[in-house]
Amino acid sequence: MTFEDIKKRVREISKIANISEKEMNLLLKHKHIRKATLNVNGKNYPAFRIVHNTALGPGKGGIRYHPNVSEDEVKSLAFWMSLKTSLLNLPYGGAKGGVKVDPKKLSPKDLEKLSRAYIRKFHNYLGQDKDIPAPDVYTDAKIMAYMLDEFEKIKGYHEPGMITGKPISLQGCPIRETATAAGAFIVLKELLKKINKKHCKIAIQGFGNAGLNLALMLHKEGFEIVAVSDSSNGTYKEKGLDILEVKEIKEKTNLVEKYPLGKKITNEQLLELDVDILVLAALENQITEKNASKIKAKYILEVANGPVTLDADHILKKKGITVVPDILVNAGGVVVSYFEWAQNKSGNLFEMSYLEKRLDSLMKSAFDEVYNLYVTNKKKMDMRLAAYGIAIKRILEAEKARGNL
């Protein structure tokens, strides 16, 4: 159970950061848990929109389409969004949405119907100053466009700021599609500077939007990527993969394992490769107490949300493996969502160069804050506890200022 992990993590932090029982109870309580059933062509799909905390601003968080979506998962993701927006000093709280569906089994038209049905169920609770969705696993700009269109048809007015990750033609942001990968790339480069390392071997689990774009950025900069995997299997080449060729094979066959110059490996084998950096860009709970002792990477970069469980964290720490946490690493997406939202609300359009420079600045600032706290308190906390501590402190300060504590 993912949220049970979160509760245990918060209790760990409370001992270090002197968080009271009242503060802890407030942190672990969700503001809104809303559920609905979406009907498309006679089939029912459970749907959720959950808001964790709004002390720092309106809810913010993606909507995912996946067969494993559950209330527990969405509650956890909403909590992480609260911490992520707080850590990056964004004027948002945390929220998340999801539909329990296998989108690969739906036609494009049925995906559109599902997306519009989601908005019909939840539109009263969404808005640029209430709760702002965005893309997540198996949702994209096209899905956001359907959702915006349905919302505006119901409301009878334009409100592009009610959702981010939209197409450029609907006032989207030009760097949004690669933002999560770009943020992770900035964090990785900053980490390598801190540890004074230039050459390293990298394995990437997950070849979706974030994993693929990060792989392309790393490949362009000359990093040695020895393995990548998708939801089926992976491909491995000891002297490094040509990511452009792997991308081409993925587009043709939908399977990276078909790359002719690589050796087919499972996702489990990829996780256990002897590399310098393991990038987790798939789904949550990939490294658990069952496989943590087999991990050989020296550093783990969490591009996905919650890929390492609490028990695994403890094992990895004992092995001397550093985990750079998700709420920092994958925050590039919500940072650029903030840029898009700010443009939509103000009517101003920012130059791409400015947006890229601002993303770089915000990610580096957050990384430095987390890394410095971690180094100062290395005996008491890992990088995750450092990131959680900073984010939680800001949320609690806002709650106190509001008179809620």
C-alpha cells in the first residue's frame, strides 16, 4: 500500500524535524477525495480526482489513464504533488486524478469520449483558481485539449488556465512536452558536478515521454546509456546504445527489445545492472525490499513517482546507494505547467529562451537546497528526507499563517 509508506516516511521525518502529532495529522489528511464512474459504450471505468492540500495555492496535478489506478495510488500522488510544488516554491497545492482503464484497448474516439466524460463528472471542482489538471501516464496534449473543450462548453466561457499541458494552438507552453525530462537532466548534471564525476554508465527503466526524452538529451551530450526498457522488456549493450536507433525501432515495432544491436533483457535485469546511475522513469514500487539488495547502481534518479519503497530506501542507504528523490527530479513538468498557467492567466507570452532559463534556475536552486541539507545532516537523513523536510516545513508555515495550526 503506497500511502501507508508515506505515513511511515512522515513519521520518520517528524522525529528529525520535531513535527507535532497535530501537524502530522493535518499533513496526512486529504482535503477532497472525489470518485465517479465513467461510462463509455456501455463499459464502466472508475475515476478519481483527489486534492491533498491547498495551503500554498490551488490544487495542481496530472490525470493518468492506467489499469492499475486506485484510490490509494491517487491519494499518494496527490500528496507527492503537494510536496513537489512546495519544494519548488510554486504557488500550488497538490492534487491528482486518474481513470482505471487500459487506454491501449480504446480507440482514439473512445479515448476522447472518456476524457470528456471525466470533465462532465468533475468540472464543478476544477478551474484555474481551484484545481488545475495536466497530463500524466498515458495522457497527453490531445487529451488535455478534449478536456479543456468540454470544460469550456459546459461553463460557456474560455478558461485556458484550468488545465496545462495543452497543444500550442490552445495556449499551451512550447517546452511542456519535454519539461519533465529537462528538469531531470538539470538535476543529474548538478549531481555529477557535486560528486565530481564526468564519465558514467547509465541504465534507464521506462521509455515513455520522460524516459525517452531524457535518454535523447543524455545521448546528445555524450553520456553512455547501456540499457533502456519499456513496459515489456529492455535492450542492453555494454559499450552503449545508439538512442536514436533505439527510438526508431520503438516507433516501428513498439518494442525496444527488437533493437538488433542490443541484447534482450527483462525490466528486473535492467534494475540490477552494474551501472553508475539507474534512472527509474516507469511506475511506482519498482525497487522494493525483495530486490533492493541486488541493486548495484551507485546513484538512483527517480523520474517516476514513488519507484522506491520505504523498506527499499533503508536497504539502499545501508548499501551506500544515493537516491535522488522524485519530488525533486521530476518537478520540471509542474514548473513548466506553472509557466503555462501564468501565461494563460495574465495574457502575457514569454520567450522560449526565458522559459528555459527560468526552468534551469528553479531546478538548480531546489537541488542545491536539498543537497546542502542532505550533506549537512548525512548521518540523520538521506536526500529524500531532506527534500520532504524542506517541502513539509513550507506547507506547515502556510497552515500556521492561515490559523489552521
